[in-house]
Amino acid sequence: MNTQNQIINTAQIAALLGVSRRHVTARITKRPGFPKPVINLSQKTRGWSREAVAKWVQQETAKNNNN
């Protein structure tokens, strides 16, 4: 499957970041620059573009390394 078109959920975002799913839903997804979900089936069932999340992670890492 093409990774550019993959949709990931909060559990997968948590694994990518090395944090809990609860932390992702309570804090990460509420950050101003975090990508909006591409699928919003309900408040508990959402999906994000893997590519957009990876880009956000790179930007945040670069910001933190420059401080």
C-alpha cells in the first residue's frame, strides 16, 4: 500500500510518537498545528493522513532541536 495515502488512527499515532493513545487524544490532536483528520466518522473514530502526521512530527522535531 502506498504510504502517502495511508490513514492512521490514534493508536498508530501513539506508537509513532512513543506515547499513550490517551495522550494523543487528550493533548497531541488538540495542538494548533496538528493536522486535521481526513476521516471523521464520529468523535471517537477519526483517521489522519500518515503523510501529514509524519510531516508534522518532522516540523515539531526541527522546532525542538532549534530551541
